[in-house]
Amino acid sequence: MKRVREDSLDQKAPPEEAANSKVPQHIAIIMDGNGRWAQARGKKRVFGHKAGMERAREMAEVCGELGVKYLTLFAFSSENWNRPKDEVSFLMELFATSLKNESKKLHKNNVKLMVIGDKDGFDRRLRKAIEKAEALTQDNDGLYLQIAANYGGRWDIVQAAQALAEQGAEITEESLQSKLVTADGVDPDLLIRTGGEQRISNFLMWQAAYAELYFSDALWPDFDGKALKAAIEDFNRRQRRFGKTGEQVATASD
Ligand code: FPP
């Protein structure tokens, strides 16, 4: 049975922009700039991660309101283990506590939470917290919130290729796609990176093949709902051609 979403997310009228424009089905975000945001305030980097967590929560709420189907957040890359030990432990702790504190609310808001990445890299406690949050929300069909943690795009492609090799299966675009950690989802339409850098940093390497890229100079803890809506408006001004000519696309959408 479809859950009736009863709290604040849904009672607000849809924003005007949503009515007049296309909402991307899948938004993926590289949340960069937490450390610099904290340092600019004379605080430790981890203070920025805490503020970044609040923004992540806000993004999920805004995406739910706008009717975005998938939101994928890059929370921790395969390469982030190389950060100072204290910062890594803080991020793991923040992840575990957030899963515990937020999963009931996510469930209430009909959000399906999925952690994508190499979960074997996490300690038992975090793995348990992930399993619990995923199990609680698995039947929800509102926003699909994918948290990329211990994730790397190359790792994802390699693990998919290994799975096919183990089965002795033929390697085609379709078969490889079906083994990616995002196999059940759709490719991102819009990939946002905050923090002023303009690179993909080994995020959804396969899946983002045709994503529109949007770079914001805002540091992640400053990237609010208004900034997200500006990114969506920018997305709407673009013509997605998927390898076709502009004329072909224009004729098809007439
Ligand atoms: C990049 O900023 C941010 C990260 C590596 C961690 C992102 C984590 C969060 C936003 C909090 C956890 C969120 C969830 C959803 C569990 P940076 O540290 O590289 O910043 P800098 O470039 O200014 O140093």
C-alpha cells in the first residue's frame, strides 16, 4: 500500500518553478567545500562536515518537495581514507549517528535510503546501522536517496566486470550496467559539484556519461535549497542531445 506522506514535506504547495519546468529525475551531488567553510570560520574541518550534514538533509527535503526521484550524495570516496585519521573517524561516526537519528524521519517521509559503495570497508557497527536503515525504508517509493560511501566510479565498474567474469557472462553495455551498484536506478540527469572545483573525482563514472554538469563556487554548507533550484533552472535551459543533432532533438520534442 502506498504510504500517505503526512508531514511537512508534502503539505507545502509545490514551488512555482516545479510547475513550469522539468525536474531532473536524478540529481547527483559532489558535496565539496566543508573543510574550507569551517576553516574560514576559524573552526576545525569536522565542524564543516557537521554543517554539511545539515545541508544534505535539507537537499533531501527539497528534492522530495520538488518531485526529484533519485538524489545521490557523494559522502565518502574510496580515496577519502587517506585523510587524517581523526577526520576519517569523525566522518564514520557522523555517518553512523546520522543513520540512527534520521532513518525514522526518512521512513516517515517515504524516503528509500540506499548506501552505494564498498560496504565491506566499514566496521561492523556502521554496516549494521546501514543494514537497519536500508531494511526499514526498503519498501518506500518517494525519494530514492542514495548515499555514496566508500564509493569510487572505477571501483564500481571493476566490481561489475568481476561479477560478470565470475559468471562467465558476456560483457555488453547492458550486462555491465546491470551489475553496477546503481543497477536498479536511472542515470543522473544533473550532476552538481560545489566548492569551486570542476572535476568528477571518480564519482558515477559510468552513470554520468550524459549528465549535465553544474559547478557552483558555493562551499557545500552554503549551498541551500535556493541554490539547488537555481541549478535546476540552469539545467532546464540546456538542450540534452544524447549524441543527436540539435535539429533532431527539436523535431522530436515538437
Ligand atoms: C568534501 O569537503 C566533503 C566530504 C569528503 C564529506 C562529505 C560529508 C558530508 C557532507 C557529511 C555527511 C553526509 C552524509 C549524507 C552522511 P572537503 O572536506 O573536501 O572540503 P574542502 O575541499 O574544503 O577541504
